Amino acid sequence: MYTAQISRANPTCFVFLVDQSGSMSEKYTGGSVSKAEFVATATNRVIQNLIIRCAKPEPRDYFHIGVIGYGQNIGPAFGGSLTGKELATISEIANSPLRVEDRIKKVPDDIGGLVEQKTKFPIWFDPVANGGTPMCEALKSAKSIVEKWLVQHPTCFPPTVLNLSDGEPTDGDPQALAEMIRQLGSVDGNVILMNCHTSSKSSNSAILFPDNAQILPDDHARLLFEMSSIMPESLRLRASELGFGVSENSKGFVFNADPTDIINFLDIGTSGTKPSDLR
Amino acid sequence: MHILWDAFIIPKSGNSDDEIEDAYFVPGECPDISGLILNFALSDGASEGVFSNWFSDSLVNAFGKMTEPDLQVVIENAIQLWQSKKKQYIDERQKRNTPLLWYEEASILKGAFATLLGVHFTTTESLGEGQWHAMSVGDTCLFQIRDDEIINQFPLISSNDFNNYPNLISTNYHLNEAANLGNKETLGSWKFNDTFYMMTDAMSQWFVSQSESDRKPWRGLDFESIRFGDFIENLRDERHIRNDDTTMIKITILPEE
């Protein structure tokens, strides 16, 4: 289970569901960045990392990726020439960013210090914060995308759906839809559904990859916990590498995530496939 | 005395020959090598890097050409070779008016990664024995067979030692601190009729698993009657070996006939 080698002939897919409701405009405590801005940056960055992982240096289509935004509107969030695409190949995405920004990052030099280095930061979708939280509609979209994918790729490494939100759904109870998604699968295992709840309040303690619902503070946390898949071994290994205590029953779920937790969530959620498994 | 050697290499299933990221170095033809020094090297370029095939090739050649191999010097020389090829590639792209795209720049900045196993033999005919010195970063392995038994196995001992996170040499200097490299060295001696095998990780893991089950996998490694490629594909089909670029060097030391 969860051991299928990923290849150009047998790729896997990642579907990101991004909450674009009005409350995502709130800024993180002590910061200048809103939840919407940070989640968009983090998701753009993880897409960038997935492309670099596949670059030899031309990108090999080991992955297909979709981003669904849900708020006032629901639908594919890619911009530019990818507008309207539910899923795109890594090479299509690599060659079609909305724009590429110049940024500065600090990197190690060869003598133990740090130097500033210009770097390119591609953007595929911009932050949006407007409207309610139609999470059920977003999950329906994800289910439809994954179902179509599995018909075409029945032996793939199972698709991963990563849902990033900051609040309760405003269009119904998503639990049944989450269960339906988790029941889908390839011969290599069931679809992995992961949920990240982010909070702008630093006073709220984060709960990271819990293995039981008793430690959760409220009904919404317990709902997201029930919606989430148990993490496969490869994701647990990555979580352990990053210093998180996980057990065999740990769920792909983070509650009250701050920006650092979001980055770790996305890293772990897209780590199920080691580069050496890519061919 | 004679040393016979042969090298075998096939790509991962699904990849073409020009996508192989393993590389090896064996000496040129040498009918009688008494009193000489011989170097053999094998490197497994990592999938998470870019132009890893250039780096594995640079590492084995840097090792092979040194009279007294020194790992730090080998790494330094190999990184310079890789940097030189990289620069040539970038210059050619600019000449063709096809500058690097953002992801090409980013992946080239990340660089290449590879393992290295180098074995340096010295020979003295008069006693029918000599010394060997091996150095290693990663999970490419050496096996020494004498009288139908494994008498040396380096650097990994158990099939459980193999995983997806071997130590790797990087083209970025700051990633090559000793703690990251985990490099190892060992010395040994050889006698006439010893056979040595150098293998990249997938085949090494299979070899170690077989010997842990009291089998003698070296008995099947005679590629006069079966092609190496067919042998490995059969193992892959039966799921006895991981699908990965697979390379083996076989070295046999014989007395003069």
C-alpha cells in the first residue's frame, strides 16, 4: 500500500482546496500578512517545489496538480493560460505561471555564513478573500476530479487532497463527502484527504497530526479530524523527520495552524513520494 | 597474475539508456598488473538532483585517475568538473538564445547528488596477495568472496540498512560537511581467486538479503550464459529487486596460468 512507483507513464495527483472566504482577510497576530495571502504564497511555493523535484532540468510529468478556490466563487484557481483547468501536468504548470516575481532569499555560502541571493518566485494564483465557506461544494469538486483521475490511472500512487481553511463550512455538513473521497482509491491504496485549519490568533495552540479526537477543543476540530485520512507511513516518516511526534493512527490534520505549521503541513502532505521513487 | 574485470549497467525500467544516473570507472586493458595500482569506482546519481549523471561520472573519474585517492580531493575535483559542464551548458543555451527558465535556474541551483564507492588495489605478485583500500559515501556496496563465502562486505551490513535516505555527496560545498557525508573507509587484503563485486543499492540490497537467507547470490552472477539486463529484469518482475538504475562491477584476481 502506498508503494507505487511514480513515473511519467503512471503519475499521481495533488488537489489543493483553498478557502477564499471573507474571514481569510484577517491578518495573523503580530504580522502584516493575511491568512489568504500566506496560504496563497505557501501553496504557490509548494507547487514550485514539486516542479523543481521533477526538473531534470526539463520537468518530467510525475505529478498533475489542481487548485480549487472556494469562497464567493468556487472553481479552479489557476490564472493565466491555465484558467479553468481542474488539473494540469507539472510541465504545463511549470511553463505557465501567472507571473514570476523577483525575490531575495538568504542562502548558505561556502564558509558558514549567509548571503542574499536573487531568486525567482512563480505565482499561479493570487489570494482572494470574499464570501462564505462553501467547503462541501469544494469537496464535491475534488471528488469529481479524483474520480475522473482514477478511471484513467487505476494503478497510481493514490491522489492526495489537501484542504486549507480557517472556519466552519457554510453550505452543510462535509463529513459524508469527505468519507466518499476517502473511500475512493487506486489498487495502491485509498485517496489521502488532509485538512489544515488555520487561525489568525496566536493565543490558540496548534494541534498537529493528532491520533485521537479527545484532545481536540471543539466540534469543528473534531469534524475536521473525522474527515481526515490516517497518514500513510511515508507521510509519517516525513513528519517524524520534521520533529513531529506521530503514531500509526495519526491523522493528516492540523488545527489552529500558524504560518509555519501551514508550511510543514504542505511539505508533509506532498512528501508521500520520495524522489528516488520517481522514474 | 591477472585481474579480470567487467562492468554491467542497465537503466530503471521505463527509462532510456541516456537517462542512466549511475556511472563507473574501470582501468584500461592491462594484461599483467604485477606491482601496479588499480582503481575502480562506482557512483549512483540521485534522482532528486539535476545533471546527477554528470556528477556521478565526475566522481568516478576523479577517483579513478588519482594515484593515491583522497576522498576530499576527489569530491573537490568532481565538483569542479560538474561546475564546468554546467557552465558550458548554460553558455550554450545563451548562445542559442534559449536562456534558462525559472525552474531550470532553481533546479540547477539545487545541484546534483550522488553516492561514491571507490576501491584502490595494490598488487605484489611474489606473495600472491595484496591490499585494497575502499572509501564510501552512501549505499553503493563492495563484497569480497573467497572460497565461496563472503569475507568482507562494505559499507552496509544488513538489508535493513538500505533506505530512501542514503548519505550523498552534493555539488554544493556547504552540504558536504562530514556529518552529512558519513563517509567510511576500510582496508583489506586479497589473495588469488578472490572475487570482488561492486553494486549500486538496489542490487546490493538484493545481494545482502539473499545472503542473509543463507543463499549464495554470487553463484548466479556469471553473465556468459545470460544477459545482465535479462537477469535484472527477471528480478524486477518477481519483485525481488527495486526498480532503479542497476550497475555491477565484477573483479576477479587470478594467478598466472
